[in-house]
Amino acid sequence: MKEIILIKNGEIALKGLNRSNFEDLLIKNLKWRLKPVGSFIIRKAQSTIYCEPADDSIDLDDAIDRVGRVFGIAAFSRALAVEKDFSVIAAAAPDYLEDTLRAAKTFKVEARRSDKRFPMTSPEICRELGGVLLSRFPHLKVNVEEPDVVVYAEIREREAYLHAGKIRGAGGIPIGSSGRAALLVSGGIDSPVAGYMMAKRGLELIGIHFVSPPYTSDRALQKVVTLMEKMSRYCGRMKLFVVPFTKIQEEIRDRCPEDLFTIIMRRIMMKIADKIAKDNDCAALITGESVGQVASQTVGALACTDVATRMPVFRPVIGMDKEEIIRIAREIDTFETSILPYEDCCTVFTPKHPRTKPKLHFVEEAENLLDCEALMAEAVAGVDIIEIRPQ
């Protein structure tokens, strides 16, 4: 029995003259994601990507799971490849689809005949194959409007393919097709969701995380590493830049007005992230900020933060409420890790009454009390880099 994965891309079909570039990048990403499973023969033809195991030892269940997390895929099917002969198709279909059809009450057959040399028309294939399945599974009834199962028989260029429907893909466009960006990842719920959403739009990611030992623990850093590993199942391999931030925060505490602690901290984070991003060929920063969620995310505070960098700042969850963000976090399996009780540096020296409507000139005056250039240079020099690879 020869099984194959049939893949349909989504938005890529609309890319016009650039379509082949997007398809080639998608195939490259597929090969990389499937490499731990084994070797696959991947080709494209007739608006479909064919993903065929190179040997019988490959765990196709694992492969299917990985394909479902590759951005750029709208839908895919696990299919049986057989000879383009109806007697072969009729003999193979009942055994291959047995588990699916025994659990169903109604079905219908849809045939697609790309190879017009095949001697039967699509309606004839539907009728004859439907009859074969009804004789094998007499409990079934035909329902062409809302069947429990749709059996597909696709007659294509090289072979015929049998499957019982499509599996929804991750959508979006291939990672790397939109360039690279730096994600400021805190360890909370929002930033992993923000990174996932921008990776879905084709951005390759690096992560930037700020640590403040002894105020933050090794467990807090490990929490972020775990989040990045979970993200990597969708976002691919990434680098995590770990920035020492203790001295900067202590200087802010000792020299700046308390009600501006958070906004000054966020501005310096953005400046350091800007430097790291540029050094790693990133064209944008990504944050998990949502308007009004906390004091540092008011419109006034965000405006003061934005002018600290010349890079565009993407905030994909900016207009979402917490329940919407949590729903996505659960879908990508980051929520339970995000709520582990290990504090990040954003909670260190939090003012009792942060200013929610800061004026930029007051913020800049307070920031000038610090030797920012020297502090940031020291922090950047102390950065550790952790390689994050998909599991």
C-alpha cells in the first residue's frame, strides 16, 4: 500500500508571476519540517504538492501532524496512490477506507478526472465506485447534500488517489517569504501569540528576551525557552537573544521618577531590540501589546514607546481582548506554559501608580538622567544566544 500526502496551498495561488517562488519556498520549508521523520519525494503539479515517503518505514501519522503546522498550506489529504485502472481502484477503496466508512452513516463519492484519457467520466466513476462501497458496507446510505463522509477519487497525471476528505492546514504564506522580524517575548500569554500570527504572514522570527537576575530566576528563562520551542513547531528554527537587564532596571529605579519606570524601561528595551534586530537582518519588531490591557499599553504610552525605534513595530494582537488571545494560545499549545508562575523582568520594580498618559518630553527628560548609551552597550555585549529548533 502506497500512501501519499496531497497538499493544496491557499493564498499562494493568488501570487501571480511570483507564485513559483512562494511554492518553492513552501517545498523547502516542508522538507525541513519533515526531515526528522525521514526522506520524502516532494514535487508540484496541477496546483497540488505531492509529498511521497521515500520508504515504507516512515511514520505517516507524524508526518501528517507536522504538515498541519506548516504555514502556506490551506488543506491537505492523506491518500492512497493506485494504478489508473478502475478495477484496481474498486478493489483498493473498501479496504483503505474501511475504518472511516464503518463509523459513518451516510456518504457520497466525488470524482475528479484531470487525465481526460481515463476511459470513464467523473459521473461514471462516482456511480460505479459508490456501488462497490454500498455492497461492502450495506449500512451506508447515499446523501449528496450533507454526507458524513465524502470519498474522493482523483484521476491525475501519474496515478489515481483515494481519500476521505481534506484536513485543514495552518493557512498563511510560507515563512521567509516576507523577510525577518524580531519578537520581544516576555513569557506571558500575548507575545507567543503575536509571534505566531506574524510568522503566519511569512515572517521568519528571532526572539529577544530580557532577564534580570537575581530578580528573575532560571526557571523564568526556561519558561521562555519552552514557549519558543512550542512556537517553533509552527515558526521553524529560531534564535533567542537573552539580554541582561538588571543594571538598567536598577539605574532606572535609582535615578528616574517612579511613575515613569515602566515606560522608560519599555523604551530602552525597544532601543536594544532595534540594535539586535538590525544586526540580524530584521526589518521590524513584533510585540504582544494590546491597547488598554496594562498601564504601559495605553495609547499615550505606546506613542512614547514607538519613537524609541525607527523600525516598524508590528502589534498583531493590538485590538484583541484577552479571551481572543487565550483562544489562540490554547490552539498553539502555549497557554499552559505562559501561565506558569515565574515572573519576568517586566514585573520588576513595577510602580504603584504608573502614569497612563505620559508626555514624551517629560519621559525623555527623565531618560536623560541615565547614561543610556553605555548601559545599552554593556547589555548588548552580554547577550547570550540560544538556538531553538523544532522538536
